[in-house]
Amino acid sequence: MDMIEHDAGYLPLLKATCWCSTGYNVVIRDINQKQCDEALQYISENVAAFAIKATTGRSSGTILELKIDTFAELERLAPKDCILASNSSSYKSSEMIVKVNDDTKTRILNCHYMMPPVNRVVELMTDGHTFPELIQWLSDRHAEAGLSPYIAVKESTGFIFNRIWAAIKRECLMVLAEGVSTPEQLDKAWMEILGCSFGPCMSMDSVGLDTVALIEKHYIKERGLGSEFTVDYLQEQYLDHGKLGMKSDKGGLYPRSQSVVVPAVPTTAAPGPEKRLVVLDMGLGQPLAGKGPAEIVYSGRLLEVSLDGKTQPLDREDICTIADKLPECIDLDYVEASNTLYWTDRGEVPFGNCLYKAQLDDQGRMAEKPQILAQNYNEAIGLKVDAENDVIYVTDLGGSIWRCGMDGSDKRKVLDEQTSCFTGLTLV
């Protein structure tokens, strides 16, 4: 069996890597060649790590008309015995088959992945015409690939879990729209009661509030639900203002970190021309009482302090914050010639487990927003910049040493010892 993935986005990429790791041939199709190139690089670097985790699948955004046209095109191009599966999280595949013939409908179904390999659940659901034997056969293949398949007994918008999740999102938005609580308080209560590491508001920001709104519009249309406290609220309070969630500079339900300098301790003393020390604060030692989820998860900081030797450690009033609200910054390097800071962060994705850079101004403050140069490490830690040869080296806990250009390009693994854990490195 071969697999063709009709998109090179992040989730389709994880799915493709799962199937590659089990020995299947995978073809990725995307209108953006750069997406395909990056997908190939990701799979090459991570396929071994997926070996115990993840058909033809398609993922073409949350727009029904695009899904309908995609299945019609797949019917024309794909072999006649090819299984056509949609990864849609809310639309039933029966809504996407209006342009295909009856024979093709028997091999079309929903095949919704969560986020492999961390979350290995896959939900399978008929389009109303799918051969039952085909669904069971595909469920068995997923189990062989280390995934956890669940079959919906009948058609249902949202399948099994996402139907319940949609109700949770809907009620959370109503709580916010009615002014009953805040995203921070809602998530904090959710995590404390259920023992979760993420709350509903953080999850919605991660997915994207525009996507949340599109999915809820589908439920509104199908069930005749009201939109005032859900879609309308998101549109007026967030989407109209460019607040889409984590993928947006303006944030979403939670605000995003601002690239400005905020003193860690109030001070009127401007940094002098003397030498100064930049240090990393991972944020792990901060008290958690009274803090919301975003403050806990994103509590790392880059700090700057004078080396005048005159101030006692407990009496310092010259500590300045270069950057804050970082996931878990862990190693740091500085290139004097370009006045640029580089650091690794091993925190939670999408903004953790990355290599960062930030351009500083003449006062040692951030001249622009921090930039992610490279990502998808196996818990990035050690960092060393070789400015003379225009390359950067990064180590990770998975036992690898990576190298990339100063702009993050040409990222490649130069050493792989899976029995080791590399926490640092230096150049001689």
C-alpha cells in the first residue's frame, strides 16, 4: 500500500512521517514547492523517531467547496482501487462526494488524525457508502502502524471526540462572551480539575481562532445554533483585529509576547557603556501561585546586567529584561560583529524546541522581534555559533548534533548517537 498526502502542512507532515516509518511509500502533493522541500527534510530527519507510531489522505483547509473539488480531482487522477480519505475534523465525507460517481463513493471515508506521534488516536467514519470491510481493513493497518484507530458506528459531524470537543469550545466561548470569566481563569480551573497541561483557551489559540470560527459556522448551519456568543464574538473581539492566536503577532485569547524591553526591576538607570552580562532565566523557579497558564508555560526570559562589580547580588537595580514570555530558553550565544543574540529553547511547540536569533541595537536592546531560525529538534539544548564559517551548531537530548546556516537554512544532522544525550558543545 502506498500513501499520497494531498498537503504538506504540519499535521499532514506528521501523518506522512508515521507511514514512512512503517515502511510505506508516501507521496506528498502541495501547490507550494517550498512546503514539499521542507516536508522531505523533516521526514528524513525524524522518520526514525516515529518508527513505532503512524491510504491516501487529503487535507485542504476548512473550506467545503475546496474539499469537494479535491475529491473530484482525486477521482480523476488516482488509481481506481485507491482509498480516498479526508482528515477533516468536522465535515462528514458524505458532504464532499457530490462530484464523484457511485463506485468511487464506496472507497471514500473520514480518517481524522489527532497529532501523531504524541497523540496516536485516529477516527474512521463512513461516507454512507463506504464498504464496511474497507473501514475495518484500514483500521487494522493503522493499528499495525502503532496508531490507535476508533470507528464511528454511523455518520456524525465531528465524529466521536471532536463532537464533544466542539461543545466544550462552544461553552467556553459563551463563558468568555458573557463576561463570566477570563481565558486565564478558565484554563487554570480546567487544568487543576482535570489534571491537564493545556486548557481549552490555550488549545483554541494553538489551532487558530479563524479555524475555530470556521468549524463552529458549520455546526451553526447544520443545527440552527445561535452565533452571537461564539462566531460573532470571535469575529468582533478578535478576528476583525487580526488576533488569530499563536500564529498571529497580535495573539488571540491570550496576548503574544511584545518585542520591547521591560525592566525586571523598576530602575531609572540607563545601561552604561560598560561590559554587561546576558543570562538565561528558564522560568522554572518562579512561584506559580496566582499565575495563569500562559504565564507558567511561557515564563522564560533573557536578562541583562552590568559587570561593574560594585553591586551586591541581592541589591541589584540594574537588571533589564531583553525578552520575556519564552517557553524554556536554555542555551545562549552572542556574535559581537553583528551584535546578534542566538539561543535555543526546549519548551513546548510551536514556539519551543527551536533555535532563535534576535538583533540588538546599540543599547543592547532588541531591535526587532525574535526570529525562529530552525525547529523540529529532539529537545534542543546546546548551542555554538561558528561565525567565521557562517554556521550554527545545536545539540539535543535525542543524541544528535545539528548544523545550519546563520539564517537557519540547510539544517542537517552531522552526528547521531541515539544512546547519548548531548547537553552542550564548544568549538576548538
